[in-house]
Amino acid sequence: MANIIIDLDKCTGCGICMLACSERKTETYRPSISRIRVFRQELPNLVKVVHCYQCNNAPCASSCPVKAISLNEDNVWIVDESICIGCGKCVEACPFGAMFLNEEHNVAYKCDLCGGNPECVLQCPKDALSIRSNKK
């Protein structure tokens, strides 16, 4: 299983990762629907990055009443938007706040690692993001 790693010493909170993600997933620059989220507080200078940790026993998947969240062939948790009913149970279950509902489409969103080549990692100008494989 792979995961995105964030080096907060390098991250400036610029939000380019959010723009890259939203453009890759929706062909629009809308940080509000990015699967990675950056929160920046000026004083003190704090940056928090929220993303899916690809949990071994994903609470989001086990809480989904219609089984719309499953492991794909690459061992990455994905949301099948054609099955998702937008109930929000996964959002409530995620301990990291990485799941959210796209109210426009009434489906849950989360990072799916872009098929193993996350756009956020590719576009980070400070190389603060990387991908690590946890293959055994």
C-alpha cells in the first residue's frame, strides 16, 4: 500500500497541491474539491495538510452502508461514485478528516493516489510531498 508523505519543514502552505489535484480530478482549479487540503495559519506560522492515509483497516470503508469504498488492484482505497449515496458515514468515520462530501454531486471524495502518480506530489514546487510504497 502506498501513501503520501509530507515534509512540513519544506511545506510553505502555498496550496499548489490542491490546485493540481482538483485540476487532475475535475479539470477545474477548485481547491474546495481537492482530495488533499492545506490549512495555513499565519501567526504562529503553522501549516496542516490533510490527506488520506490509506489505512490498513479503513474506517471509511467499513462504515459505508453500500460498500462504495473498496481496495482496488493497487491496494488503494477508492470511492465508486456510481455506488456512493452521499450519506456521509465515511466522512464521520475518518479519524483524519480526509473524507468529504462533494455536495454538488452528492458523493464522497478522498485521495486515490492518482493511480500511483499523485499530481500533488508531481506539482509541489518545494518537494514537500513524496509517495512511499509500503509493499511487503
